[in-house]
Amino acid sequence: MVEQLASVVATETNGVWLTTTPVTSCNACNVSDECGTGIVAKTLTPRQHRFFVTTELRLLPGEQVKIAVSEQNLVQAALMVYFLPLVLMLIASLVASHSLQLAEGWVMLAALFGASLGFLFARRFGQWQQQKSEQIHILQILPQLALQQT
């Protein structure tokens, strides 16, 4: 299981809305402000992810929880998002160039269509997986520390 800390943003009758802040390796480097990769990672990485988790636990906004996702679900999602569009792009371009013997511009359009179809399938599969079973589990509620100034 891959674990992450999350904050409760809002509650509903059947679950809670959580946010997590993505952890990147570029934040730990000393030269991340001058490095091109670090600058791109900070620019393109979303600041927070927000998602809904079905739970019977009674949580309050502001509470911290530890959540977990199985490695199998992460690998499956990565294959769907990265591998499927690539394979469909290659198949579409091979069919367009060899079987249909189209011009290079049409082959590029077929490759773009295949990749887009792969991303569409990945999105639909992700929505279907999310409805089929809950992927994210709340492992524990973290204790709140209250600091008082004297």
C-alpha cells in the first residue's frame, strides 16, 4: 500500500472530500530553483488534489488522515494512462501507413486519433473503476496538536 497524508476539506452524509499536496523529488534538491527540471515540475505540478472518499467515519473539516492506495491500482492506472494511448497511437499509425498506404500527414492524424482514443478509454476505465469499488482507504485519523501561547 502506498500511503499519503490528506486533509479533510468538507463532509457529506456518505463520505468526505479530501485534499493532498503532491510530493515531488525536486523540492528536496538544493538547486531546484535554478534547475530547469525543478522549475518545470513546480510550474506544471498541481498544488493540491481534491477527491471524494466514501466512509462511515465522522470527520470534521481540517482533520488530517492517513490514506492508502494499493500498488496494483497505481500500476493499473499508470498502464492505462501511459501505455494504452501509446499502443493505440502506434497501431493507428501502422494501419494508416502500411494497410491503407496514406500520406504522411494522414498518418500523423491517425496517430493523434489513436492516442486520443487511448486517453478516452483510460478516462472511461478510470470512471468505471471508481464506481466499481473504492480505491482509496482511510487508514487512520491523525491526532491534532494544539499549541497555546502563554
